[in-house]
Amino acid sequence: MNSCTISKVPFLDLRVTDDAERQELLDAVDTVLRHGRIVLGPEVEQFEQRVASLCGRKYSVGINSGTDAIYLGLRSLGIGPGDEVITTALSWVATANAIALTGATPVFADILDDLTIDPASVARLVSSGTKAILPVHYTGKICRTEELLAITDQYAIPLIEDAAQAFGATRFGKPAGSFGTIACFSMNPMKVLAACGEAGAIVTDSADTVERLHALRYNGTVNREICLEPSLNGRLDTIQAAILLKRLDHITRVIGRRREIAAYYHKSLQGVVKCPHEESGCLDSWYTYTIQVEGRDELKAFLAERGIETKIQHPILMPHQSAYKRCRAETANAERLLTRILCIPCHEKLSDDDASCVTSSIRNFYGA
Ligand SMILES: *Cc1c(COP(=O)(O)O)cnc(C)c1O
């Protein structure tokens, strides 16, 4: 792997380029069109069962997006106006929005050098108003759940996993989604387990929570008629569930290929840039491969000139968004890291040549 003759290395490629895979997905859609149970059809329930079992949980509820999964998940636990929910400073703004839309106030904890939430910062931010802790398994790395569960146990409040980036990751043998009172997933087209449209899911061991979620995901109704509380329409499409069931058949291979690329990057870039570190006993899902560098913006421009697409996820800390400027926050380490992070292409369709092009260009930039 040393050539660099590729004209373009995309950050992600959402096309279905494999003929067998495309046929499999078309067949799955065709099955739904033929049986006609378009809304909450049998594939939704099959998908829920597969997700629950892969997460080591009793139940799963299919939801139409990760954002709605977090929002409805918070509501199912009674989080609302007057409550505070502690989350991380660095995430996609959906995490904070889901909290704010319940009427609760997000509080933002600082992050560790591995970009996941810092439990010590969480502990400092707990107040009498804190009603839940909502960490993110950022980049597909499960956060420090042991320390966070010690805090939630101490205050008898729920831990809610934003596992949107981490389906398939494990920490000391336990899968993402198995740690919290509930856990929320996104299966949007950018995620490692991806639908061909918007999709999400919640997992839990509580039958009561499931019952509440079934009402909350359909306008707060019971038996589709009686409205107990206002809510939105957050049901998962049968067609997306059918597609996700097929994608689940290949998830081990998909994560395996990402893992291969990550290992190659580590080998080629170690000592040149700060590479993400997978803790021993843990398997990350490699949603992103985020390096930390000096001269980040110059490197990004240098790679763009060579056709290599990179991303800064996410360039604005949530507490710095105008919507959240007045919320309590600790951001010292997050602010420092925000100038250094860069996500380089790490998806399963990346060829060995593409990966080689990425590393040789980065080495080139640093004169390595
Ligand atoms: C993608 C994502 C979400 C939102 O999921 P959608 O399905 O896009 O609504 C929430 N939190 C995190 C950390 C995410 O990466």
C-alpha cells in the first residue's frame, strides 16, 4: 500500500455498489410492498427483537430517528420541565435538542482526551435538579460507564446512553446499549448500522417503559384513539426495518472492515499524529476515526487538495450554540481538543489503496 493515484477519497459513500447487496435490499422492500403492512409491519417487530437481543436487553422499540429516540426515551422516564440532564459538551446537537425539547435543561460536562464525557466533570455538575445523565459513546467508543453508573447509583437517577454512534461496540464484553436504564440508537444513513432513510431504536429491560414508549411514539395514544399526553409521531417505517434486518446480517463484516482500516491507520500514523486509542478489552465500532493534530485546518486543506475528504465532528461545542449559551457547562478540555480533531475516511467501502493514500498524504504533510 504505497500508491496515491486515486482522484477522490470520499468521507463516506452511501451508494449500494455491490450487486448482491442491492438485490437483497430490493427483495426486502419488495416483500413489504407485497404484504402491505407498511405501518408497524412484522419486520419492525423482528428488527426490535434482533436489536434487543444483540444489546443483551429484554425489549426494543423502533423509533423513526435517533433524535426522537432520545427525546421519547427521556419522556418515558418522566424527564421534563424543571429537570436538569447532564450530557457531554461534544456531540451532534441532537443530543442537547432532545433534552431541551422535553422542557428540561441540558448541563454540559467536559470531555476526556478520548473525546468521551469526563465522569469527574459530571460529578462536579450534579445538582439537586439533576434527573438523569446522558453520555454519548462518541466516535463509537463506549464511555466510562463504570464511573458514570457509580454517580447515577449514588443519586438514584437513570443513566441514558446516547449510543447513536456505537451500535456493535463493546466495553469489557458488554455491548453498547446494555449499560443504561435505557439506551438510544440512530440508524440514519451515516451510522455504522444504517437504514436507507431515517431510523432509530430504544432498548430497555422495563416492560412499563416499553408500554409508555408505544404510546409516546404514536401521539401519546393508547389503542390509537385515547390520548394520554401530547407527543409526536415517531414510529419506525416497516421498509426501513426490513432494510435494517438485512444490514444486520452483515454488521460483523462491516465493523470488521472498519477495524482493519483503523489498525492500518494506527500502524502507519502512530508517532505522526495522535491516533484514537482502543482500550484493551474494548471494541469500538469505528463510527469515525478521529485523529488529533497540530495545524488541523492546514492539514484539512492539504488533504482536500489531494481529493481526500475529511470532517470536523462537531465544529461547535453544544454549549457554544446560541440555543445553549446560558446553560451550565465545563468546557476547558473540549475547547482545547476542538482545535485539534479531524475525522479521516474510515468506512467499509474504503479500499486499501484509498487508505494508503490517506496515510501517505498525512505523513507527507508532516514531513514524516
Ligand atoms: C446521529 C446522532 C444522533 C441523532 O440521530 P438521528 O437519527 O440523526 O436523529 C444523536 N446523537 C448522536 C451522538 C448522533 O451521532
